Amino acid sequence: MDTTRRGFLTVIGAASALTLLPARTAFGAPGPDAAARPLAAAEGARLTNLSHLRFLLAEVPVTASAAHTTYGIDEDPSVLAPWTYADADGAGGFRRVGGGTRDATTGYWSQGAFNADDIARAAVVFLRDWSVSDDGRSRDGARGLLRALAFLQTVDGPSAGCVVLWQQEDGTLNPSAIPVELPDPSDSAESYWLARTVWALGEGYAAFREEDADFAGFLLDRLHLCLDALERESLSRAGAFVTSDGIDLPAWLITGGADATAEAMLGLTAALRARPGDARLRRALTVYGERVAALASDPSAGWPFGAVLPWTGSPGFWHAWGGAAPEALGAAGALLGRADWLTASRADAGGFTPLVLACGGPSNAWAPLPAEAQIAYGAHGRVAGAVQAGGDGHRVLAGLAAGWFFGANPAGVAVYDPATGVTFDGVETDGRVNHNSGAESTIHGQLTMLLLDAHPDVAAIAVSISGLRAHTGLRAIDAESARRSPGCTVIRPGSGAWTGEGNLSGGAYVHVPEGEWVEFGVAEPAVLHALVWRQAPPSGDAVWEVRASGSTWSKTTPAGGTGDRGLSEADGMLVPQRLGEAGAHAVVRCTSRGDLRLDALVIQPLVATAVYETDGGAAVLYANGTAEDRRTASLAPGDGRAFDRDGVQHGQATRSGEVRLRGGGFTISLG
């Protein structure tokens, strides 16, 4: 189950007490010997295993009403839904848990036992498994979950088409959960769970249209009912814009984000592929795709390095819950012949993903610097986006990204077990593992395994990986730790590091009045980025002077002038601004020409790297942070292949202890 976009939160596992155990503990048995990868499946066997997801499923009784009903409810008044969480019981098993706190008298959870988000995504898992395995259990599981999802959809009244989020174990709906989640009631407006309902219904219609035309027709009707709701809200605003920190952004994204909208696009793409003459589906996909693509970024311009930004509420915040955007743009772009959407998809896969990996893996948020726990959702998004991007190099990146499940994470242990289908709920930045295994982690683990089973070359790379030996990605030199002129003041906000839309590096900034300065020393050659907490009104400038290798250059960046905050939750903006490249042993002085709030100098290696431990030795990713072709020292033996950002290979890349990289591209050597 997701948390809100807002805030810089570490949220993994159950809403009940988190079980954060020491690293180096694998499935069920403590100690370092248990850290071996649990690849119990025989060679050639599927990695996909739905056993744990099936364990989470429950039969739920439902009763028809004017506002809520489902397919065949008179003949079969029960549906299927996965429990939201599963807490490790300390004996190698799991205890199924609902959301929030449980009332001992009624047995009701303050949120619910089941939720529409997980019902929808679980249906997608079973649908996709059925399509490749022809397993009747997966077909029946998908059918039961889709019927459950349809029951949660409101079919009458002003909220028709919207979806109730929470449901109790006895089938009772809980439209207003505690704590409050927006919208409240949960079916009073469009939502994340409405977007995911579109995803599941779209894929469900496509899967069942030949197997069961009557049920498929029902799913299509419910998908069109979703469009009724979306046409009252986001789709009705097509062509309108909103302001966020002075930037005009589209007003017609679901809940204001490319994150939710992208997941709806996955369902619209599947349904339109099966029903190409449906004008409503085509219009919705086109309208949404235009604006998701508009949130793509230019990898050569600096932060966010080619990523598709997930949210109109902050231009300096990327989170892994927006990870479906590149996959959705790639799939929809291929269907509709939109080269610009495909370009955005490839830029995310070939520009952002290499840097994500070089920064240590799929941190759940970049706000604006990478931090927070790593979870299956984020890892799956990197794999799915890279596979969809389609280049040979993207496929290798997908394999490296999927290595997260098998040990390439801060704990250095496998977090997925093919023998049971268990995916742990996450890994903290310090290596602690959350050994719970709730619905969301299980679902995104299985979505990843389905991709690996469909692409054996990608799977071969992923399962060969046992750890992440080293990585050199972004780092920050905090202004409070640098040399400062006497008039500078270190400020630690009483509210903490969170500004309202981003995190101050180190939890502080330096106030630099007119004429005062802060000076940094940077040992390695690097691309430099200024991290200034810009103010809303014009506040002067920061003048950056860089001296390195006998040369000097300078650049001016604004200290303020972000303008109207609009949708964002705080005035000002905390977004890295690219300064340029500097040689080794650079001295970087920032002088205030106004009222400057200086957070940090962000250091991006000219070539960022990640070194993986594999069955065959070391695999190394080299990511070029510059637009020029360059060479760098090889970090491990092995033949390297150079790729451009589009994933196109440009020959062998390792020679005489050096590795060759294309401008803006990446090179991978597999041991």
C-alpha cells in the first residue's frame, strides 16, 4: 500500500510495528551463512512464484447495493482480495495484517484489511502470469480480484466511476479511513486507486475478451465508467495549466501527477491495443501521454538527469512511486507511433537509471539527493522502464537493476526467494532489512520476475549478481562544512531538514549575505551542481568561481525569483543547478550578490560507477556524466560494451586497461 507523495518519509512494510532486522540475515535463518542467494529454483525453472501472493489472498463476502455490485454477485457472492500486509512471525512464516489499528471488539481495522491499490495490482500479476503460463489458477485468481475491484467501484450517484479504497474482512467498505487519506471519502474524487483500477480493468479486458466475452464486456463497461469519472475531473481540464514554483505545469494529470497517470496509461494501452477503434480510450491515452511526456527531463541539463518527474507539486522531488512513467510512455508511444514519448522513455532508462545504479540502487526518493529506503516498487520500475525502452544496452541495465532482488542492495543479501515467492518489504540505507512481506512488495517482486522470465538474457544477468561491491555516484559537500567568510551563518531550521518539498542536505543551510562567500575543495574531476534553497522573491545571485588545473571559469545562478508557489507546499525551490565540469583539485568559491541560502555543492563524477559481485567475477557499470566521449581506467577485467543513451551499442570498449564511453552514454563490462 502506498504512502503520500508529501514528506520525506521512510515507509516500508506494515502499518503495524516495523520489523527492521540486522543486515546479513536471509530467508528464515540468521547469521552470515544465510546471506547466500536463495536461488532454490532449478536451472531453467521460472523465477515467478505466486505462492506467497496466493497465501495473502482471502475470500471476501460481498452484498449488492445501489452503489456497489459486481459481476455474477447473485451466483457467487464472494470475491478475492490480498491482505495489505504480512508481518514476519519469527518462525519462518507470516501473519496477515490489515492497515491501521485493529478494534478488538469489532475486528475492524482503522483503514481496512484489503485495499483497491493492491487488489488492482495483484490482478495484473495474475493476468500476466495466466497469459504466459496458461495456469487456470491464475485465470481464476485474476477473475476473483477483478470482481473485487469492480465491487469497490461506485456505480451510482455523483461519484459514479470512482473507487472506495478500503474494505474490511467481512466485506464492509470503509470510505473514510483513519488516518485520513485524500480524497476523503476515498470515492469522492479521482485518486491513485482509480488510476490503478484503470490499469487492472484495461489489462483484464484485453486478457478475457476471447476467453469470456461476457465478462470482458463487463470489464469494458467498468473501464468506461472510470473514464466517466476522469472526464469529470482531470480529462476535463485538458489544455489548462497550473503553477508550481513559478513553472507552468499541466492541470490534467490524475491527482496532479505523472505517477498515478502512468499506471492508468498502462491499462489504457492494453485495452486500446485490444480495441483500437475505441475513441474514448484513444483520447484518454493521448491526452494523458502528452502531459506525462511533458514532465520528462533532458539528461544533459543536470538534475533530474533524464527522469520523468512524477508530480506537479514539487519540481525538486522524484520518487519511486512514479517509476511506471517511462514504461507507460514506451508502451503507449509504440502503440500510437509517438516518437517523442519513446525518446522520453529512453532518456529515463539510458540517462537516469545508470546514475540511480551508481548511487547505490533504487532509493525511494530523490529530494533532490538520493536517500531513503529501497523497496521492490522502485526496483521494479527501473527494470520495467529499461526493458520497455528496448535497446540492447537498456536490457543489460535492466539485468543490473533486477540484481537488487538477488543481493545488489545495501544489505548485500537476496530479498526475493524464488522457492516461496516472498519479497521482503525493503532495505534501509544502513543495510537493515525489513523481513515483512506485504502485498505491495510481493506484487512488484512478481511483476519483476514475470519480466525476467519473459527475457532470459536479462534474467541471466540478474541472477548472476550476489552483491554490490562499490559505487561512486552523487555526493554533496554541505555548505556548513566548507570554508566560510565571517559574515556567514549556519541555519538549522527548527522544522528539520524538510522544506515542504525537498530535504536540506545535512539538515542545514548557510545564510550568505551580500559580499560574503563559501569555499569548497573538490579533489576529483567532476560535474558540479549548485544546491541553493532559492527564495520566491528576487534575491540576487550567487557567483561561482571555479579554479582547477591552471584555469578559471565562473557562472552565476539565481538566489531567488522562483515566483508564485502555486501548487507546491512551500515558497522557494531546492533544485540542483548545473554549473559545469571541473578538473582535479578544484577550488570553488560561491560569493553572494544578494540574500543567499546555500545548501551544498553537489559532486557528480565525470564517470559514475557501480561494481557488482557476480558468479563470473565483477561486473562494472560506467555512466558518463558529460556530453563528450571519454576514457577512464578499467575497474575490473572483462570485455566492456559501450552504449549510447538510446541503448545502441558502439563496439567493444575495453582496451589496455581503459574503458571507452560514449558522450552521455554508459559502458558495461560483465565479468
